[in-house]
Amino acid sequence: MDSQKTYLEYYDKYFRSLANKEINLLELGVDKGDSLKFWRDYFPNGMIIGIDINKVEIDDNLGRIQIYQGSQYDISFLDSVSKKHGKYDIIIDDASHIGEFTKISFWHLFNNYLKKGGIFVIEDWGTGYYNKFPDGNKFLVKRNSFRSKFQLFVDKLIKQLENKANSRTFLNRVKRKLLRTIRMMSLQRKFRSHDYGLVGFVKELIDEMGMDIITSIKGNPNISDERKFVSMEIYPGQVIIVKR
């Protein structure tokens, strides 16, 4: 678990009401296990389950920490662990930070083992902007020079028509409408963005948050699905989702 002050502040915001309850918490990616001890103490009545691709051993004289060795994208392994402990109140993914692996474990655990109203946290999603990260890439702003110049030219013509003394004549109204139509048609329909890595996956989750709009008449009514999230908040380094 990242020890940055902001991480802890947002965790406390969401976890405070559960602090003294008998909860199940699963953490993917535990490094040396210090975060598991932290959660054991934060939730004095909770069961803390950790998963890491490496073997991790820690002293837990209270007997409320269980650690398993395995991969976050091994669904059979996730099933074998989760069936021992029942459904989770909280799941924290601090494992590979690789979009493809995170996506597999997120949807499998979210759909099958996270309680209704449960909280799922994805840490360090910004790795998708790291050029040297396995599935990351630095953020580049690419502009279409011709498109931009053309749009500025059309904007200038529209403004000139609006400033004319006879701007309200029928002919000028038609001209303005035509120019605005041309301006709208010149818009770039696809916003240049990350379609891959952990950044890309987080943007897929935003689609899930917008499912009510996507399935509307103005969106795509052929998609029959309901929004699975109560809320989704994105902070620097953390994505926090509450299950519907």
C-alpha cells in the first residue's frame, strides 16, 4: 500500500464507517506484507486476505491475516482463494498495474465476490502514462494543423457575419447556419487518448459509469445493460468504485 498522505486520506473517507465491523478485505499485490498489517490494525474485527505473485511470509500473532501465492489473472486461483473466505467488503488492487491483468481480476472479482455496496480500489493507475512501463506510453498531444486552421477560418467568418449591421437578414441567417453546420462537421469525432494500458482500462470503467446514458435512446438502446457502479471517483493514484 502506498503510504502517501493523500492515499490514506481517501481510504479513510471510504473505510471509516467499516472500521469496527467484521469485514473481509482482499488485497492484490502485498509486497512485503506491511499493508496487510496496517489493514489488520485499521479493521480490528476484520479478516485480511493478501495475494502476491511472490511468496510472502509475515508474523501475525492475531491470526487475522491470510496470504496466498498466485497471479491476479489466474481466475481458477482467485476462485480457490475467494471460496474459502466468502464475499469481500473491500478489494484493493495494488498488483501488476498492467491494464490487461487488472481488467481480468477486476471483473471476475467484482462480479462474483464483491458484496453489494462493496468497495473496489485500483491503485497507481497512472502507470499507463509511463513510456517504459510494459503497457504504458507517454502522453502526446497531436494536432491536425489543417483542421485547426480551417476551423479558425470558419469561426472568423461566423463572427464577421454576426458583427454585420444587417446580420439578422434572412440571407445572413442562412449563411451563419450553413457555416455552423460546416464547423460541427469538422469536429474530430474520436478524442485522441490512451486505448491501452491501465489508463485505457480506467476509461473503460468510465463507460460502465455512463451505462445509463449509453443505453438511452440518444446513446445505444441496442445495448441491454444496467450500470453496475453506485459511484466512481478518480484521484491521483487511486480509482475508488462502489458496487451497486
